[in-house]
Amino acid sequence: MNHSIKSADRATHLKIVAIALVLGAALAGFGTSVRPGTDAVQTVHVFKAGQPTMISSSGSSLVR
């Protein structure tokens, strides 16, 4: 048994990667199963631009 990841052989690295992938997939599956239901329809409110306005004076001074 190798106690250092630096001196580990190829099989040990493969086992570590496989375990990480399995645990990652399990965590993703658990996260999606715990999510609240998406049965409710979500509506998007669209804001349309109104008429253009013209500002003749803003009352503030312009410094250049």
C-alpha cells in the first residue's frame, strides 16, 4: 500500500479517479432529487420600452 499519492502506481490513481466520479455522480443525483418540484409554471414579465423622451436641461453642470 502506498501512503503517498506521489509514489502511487497507475492502478491506485485509477481507483481514486473512479471513486471521485462515482461520488460526484451520487452527489449530483442527490442534489437533483432534493430540489423542489418544478411543476409550477414560471412566467416571465417582459418590459417594453415606452415613448422616447427628450431632456432639454438636466439642471446639473457639465465638467470637462
